[in-house]
Amino acid sequence: MWHRLARSTHATSRDASPALARHSFPIPREALKTLTFRRRRDAFTVIELCIVVGTVGLLVFFGMARLREVRRQNTKNPLQCQQNMKWIGQALSDFNADHADKMPWELPMAEGGSREAIPTTQATPHFRALTNFIRNTRVLVCPMDPIRHRGTSLASMDDSALSYFLNVSATTHGRNVVLTGDRTISPTSDTTTGEILVTAATPVQWTHPVPDERGHTIPGAAEPSGNLLFNNNSFIETSTLQLQRVVRSFGTNGQRLILP
């Protein structure tokens, strides 16, 4: 009898356990809905993901545009143009040291010079004679000159890769002789290419490289300016008035400038 009672009690207890388990910790439906809502909100929806991606894309686009603008402004640095001319002056000095104080245009090509190229009115052959002294063609292009672009090498480039004229009348002798300068020097209001003979009476002036580009200008004014490098390796930036004062020292015989 006791055994039957114990088995009956055990069976009743076992049968009641699932029901007890179901009703021991009841969870309201509102709480279930809240948990389900929070679980769904843990992930981005497709629309939210598109908004995030689009926002990031716009930030990257405007950031890159601003970076390109800053780089463009930095490359148009007039001081870099002046530094380039100093490198050219140093290259000419090194050439002189190796060729008995002679300029490239004073020596024949057989001796490493460029004298035969003077009648061609091209500036490139004279720069090409400096191949051993100018390693980077970037120094031959002024950042303020928008229509001249760096040449691949001195051996293959032409005058379109030059921003500076050469004075093929210049020698190492004499005082304050102009060696080179910005190609925007001209006897007219427009830019000039080829050879020009400049005497003390020549009304030379600085011009803009192209009509819609100012190039070098006098600070605080729209007047164009230009740079000159002398045979003593001194350097000046001049206005047109100052340029004409320099030209007065050229005398009546004049100086032959090759403008690229």
C-alpha cells in the first residue's frame, strides 16, 4: 500500500512539473514586444545603411576636392619659380667651370656647347647642353606658367616645356649681365617667342602668360612682373618700369634674347 501511494505521489508530482514550469515566471506580452522591438533595432535597415554610405561618400568627395584645390594652390608658388631660376644659374656656373668660363652658346656642339643652334631661335638646344648639370626638367617650368608643362627629358623636350628665356649674348665677363628670366618679357603687350634684340631703347615690358592667367604680378596690383637672373647669380623680381631701367644697361649693341 505504501509503495502504491509513493508511486502515485511521484507520478502526480512529475505530471504537475510542466504546468508549474509554465506558470512559475510569466512574461507579459508587452515585455515580449519590447524585447522583440529592441532586438530588431540592433541592426541597420537598408534605408539607414544607404544614408550612412551616402553621407560617407559625400564627405570623401568634398574632402578630396578640397585636397586637390590645396595642392593646386601650393603648386602655383611664385617662390618656386625663383628657385628654379637659381638652379639654372647654378647649372650655367657649373658648365662654365668645366668649359674654361664659357657659356654653352659660346662653344660649338663638338665641345659640348650649342653655338650652332643660335640661328634656330630655339632655347631648348642651349638648355640641352646643360644635361650633365640639370637632372630634373621640373626646374625648367615655372608653376605660374599655365601653358608650359614639364618635359620628359632634356634630350626629347622642346620649347613648349620651357618657361625661361636665355640671353645668348651673355658671357661670364662683365658686370650684372642678364643670363635668364621669365619668358613673358616682350617688346609688345603680347607674349613673344623666338629671338628678340633688346637695346637700351627697346620698350620691353612684362606680359601675362595668357590673357586669363595673371602669372607673376606686383603685390596689390594687376600689373605683371617678372624675374631676372644675372651672371653673378643675383636675382631680382621687377616691374615693367624696373625692367626698363635694367635694359638701359644693355647699350646700343643690345642683347639677343631667345624666348621659348
